[in-house]
Amino acid sequence: MIIILTIFLYFCVLLVFSRLTARTTDNDTFFRANRKSPWYMVAFGMIGASISGVSFVSVPGMVLKTGMTYMQTCIGFIFGYIAVAFLLLPVYYRLNLTTIYSYLQQRLGERSYKTGAAFFLLSKMTGAAVKFYVVCIILQEFVLNALGVPFALTVTVLVALIWLYTRNGGIKTLVWTDSFQTLCMFTALVLIIVHVTGALGLTAGEAIEAVAHDGRSRMFVFDDWVSKQNFWKQFLSGIFIVIVMTGLDQDMMQKNLTCKSLRAAQKDMCSYGLAFVPANLLFLALGVLLAQLAEREGMALPASGDELVTMFAASGRLGETVVVLFTVGIVAASFSTADSALTSLTTSFCIDIRNKPDDESYRRRVHILMAAVFAGFILLFRAVNSTSLIDAVYIMCSYTYGPLLGLFAFGLLTNRPTNDRLVPHVAVASPFLCFALDTIIAELTGYKFGYELLMLNGALTFAGLWLAKR
């Protein structure tokens, strides 16, 4: 019951933040926070919103199969955030956008605009469902199954809690709750590492040395061009993952667009972009230390890397303190991802799909609808998931975000017109063609695309728009 009590107390704190920040509840507050957010609060909160509960579970477990090679992708993230800050943000601020897909309407046409927004809705629903699934399944397996609570009820209650504290303040509330949740997540992560280090009988310096000399701490792969862990594949994929999943994502950009000026937004973007290397280094170091602890105690390492952290933390092997810390960390990471996703989905649907930016009652109804659909996607993922969670996020987003990459690249990098009527067909055909190419190449050569699917998908969309004459 300690996990349930921890989540209840945590939610009460979030509700207090909601009450304090949602004194005015008009649509400008909900969608843009009246463009008055301090950039440093946005930057700090964005770290937690970007990392998510998936990282808390999956990233430490990556060391079991791929070592610390994920750091190659994280290095690419830095350059991706710089590109977003100085290439995309100036366009969004110059046009004074509330949703970034409005740019497509001005540059390419109405159908391009609707297509971009529709792909965002699908992409965000899919990705956020994967990420929030983490906290739901951990609660279910370690607490609620024993009480006979069905998984559908677990999902419904947790999504309802998120809806409750976001329904009035929207993005204004999230700027502050995300900062609180980022603080909770990193505090929990550091204290868990301290407990694991103590269980190993190591000082801080000895723990660093133990991680550095472990064979699982390998970061760079330059000698195998076929491997998915090759440096250049991971590095370039990291750049494009950020450009697409941050710069072309209404969820991530909506908070950045609440800053008072373009310069403030650029400082916020670069600040939290740099934070990804040390943050993920901590997660991976935790994975190495947990693997060493399992080996010292004669425990079999799990077949799935996603089970490494939960094998120790949620099971109580390191004591109740770590159970509480783990619960706070994963709930903070998961809630900060899901609440902003729900808000951005509501924003995009009201403005991009239905063109009702000023109808407050309609926005409230859509917010409830998005919460219900979000819960449905989580239940769907529960039925079909069979791979590492973080890989699942990136693989799915390679297919659904690829057309967005192609649309924005075509609009920003060329002055060429395209046939707006054909854009939806091109955007839908590109992921299917990408999947077909991946399957055929794997059959003929044995090579399987990894995160570079995103670049391939975007290139196919770009080529289709180029060929589609007005």
C-alpha cells in the first residue's frame, strides 16, 4: 500500500499547484500561458517532460544488451536542440503561432495543414500512451493485481487524475508542475544510485571507477557499420529525433512558445538540451551498478532490460525507502509526459482540426474526449506490446513523425510549390513505402533499419512533395 499512498500524496501536491496557477481559465491561459512563462522554469520542467517514465525503466536496462551506446544518440540530441532553437523557433515566433502546424497552412495550403496536425495527433497519442503505460503496468503488477483491481480501472483512474489537475490551467499549470516533477525525478534517481552504491559497499569515487571499468560501459561503436549501435547512425538519428519529436511536436513546442520572447525561448531550449547527456549518463550508470549488484548476489539478470530496475526497486529488495523513491521518480516522469500530451492534443484539435480557438466550453469537452481516447490507446498498447519500451516509442515515431519531418523540411528548405490536394496521399503513402523497403532490404541483405527509419521516412515524404506538381 505504500506505493498507492505515495501516489496519492504526490497527486495532492499537483492539485495544489493547479489551484494556485489556474485562477484565470480562459483559452489564452490554457493554450499559451499568456506568453509570460519564465524561461528557466520552462527549461527545467522540459527535462522531466522529455525524459518520461520510459527512460526511468528502459534506459538503465539498455546496458545489458547495448552497453552505454545510447549516449551516442544523446550527443546527437544536443545538436538537434541547437537546430530547433535557431532554425525553427525564429519562424514560430515571427508568425506568432499558437500551434506550430499553422505554418503549414501559410506555406503549403489547407490540406497540408490538416495533414500535419492529424499526424501529430496520431503520433502524440501513440508515443504518450507508450510512455504512460510504464507507471500503469508497474502499479498493476506490484500492487493492484493482488487487490483484484482490473488494469482498465487502473488506467482510467490515473488518466482521470491527470485530467483533473490540467483541466483549468492547461499549459500555465504545466510549466510549474513539470518543474516540480523534474525536481522529484532527479532527486529520486540520485538517491536510488546512493542506495545501490551503499548496497555494493562502494564510495562515490569507487562507484564511478566500477562503472568506468565495467564492460557494459562502452559508449562508442565506430568499427561496425552494419550495427544499429554504429556511432554515426546513433548520432544522426539523435539529431533528427529531437528536430521531429521536439521541434515539430506541438506538445514540446507549446511550452517553449509560452516564453516572453524568442531569445528567452532559445535560452530555454539550449539549456535543457545540454542537460540530456548528464541525465542519461546517470540512468545508464544506475543500470551498470544494478547489474553488478545482481551478479554479486547471484541473481539471474532479466531477459528484458525493462525489468532490471523494477527487479530491485519495486520489489523491495533495497528497502522501502527505495520503493518510495522509485515510485516518486517514475510517477513524476510519467505524469509530466502525459499531462503535457493531453494539453497539447486538446490545443491542436481545437485550433488545427476544428478551428475553435476562442470557444472555452468546446475546449473543455475536447479535453475530456482526449482523456478518454488517451486511456483507450494505453489499453491498446497493453494488448500489442512485445518489445523494449523505448525502442517501441522510437520505432512507432519513425513511421508517424516521418511525414511531419518531410512536410516541414520541404516548406523551410525550398520555395517550390506543391499540389496541396495530393499532400495527404503522399504523407500516408510514405510510411507504408518505408515499411516495405525495410522488409525487402532485411530479406535480401539481412540489414534491419533502426532509428534511421525516421530520416528515410522524411526523405520519402520530401521526394513525394517535390514530385507533386501544383
